Amino acid sequence: MSYEFRIQQFQQPEENATEVNTIMKRSFSPSVYIDTIGMVCVFQNNTCPIFTPHGKLITYDGWHTMKHGARYVGEIIFSQYPLNQL
């Protein structure tokens, strides 16, 4: 796949993951529950990128991150509250 094609690929989070995420957000304060879906899946219709802006694979199955994906997600979540307080 070309770089241009890869960076335009997005997916919806799995329905059960978004349902659990919603329950957790309602049940816990932001200092306790970290909404990673809400931080990463911010594109059209709350979709998640499949590739980093550099064209590297974030996840192969929608759950487990690859090396570049872990760095990408880590940069996002550690730049926002509460992890940016560490």
C-alpha cells in the first residue's frame, strides 16, 4: 500500500469496546479512568487511524499495538490529563 493510501485508513472501534468505554467514563472520574478510545479515535465519526501519520502500522487487530503504534498512542495519552501529570 502506498503511504497516501495508508494514512487515509480508519476504522470504528469495536462496538463492545465503545460500550464498556462509555460505562467506565460514566462510572469513574477522569483521574481514575483514562479514555484512550476518546483520545485516539478522534477522526470522522469517531474513527481510529490504522496507521500513524508516518504510515507505520498502529495495530494489526484493533486491540494490540505494534511498536510504532505504541509510540503513537503513548504520545497522545501521555500528553493529556491525567498522564501528563506524571
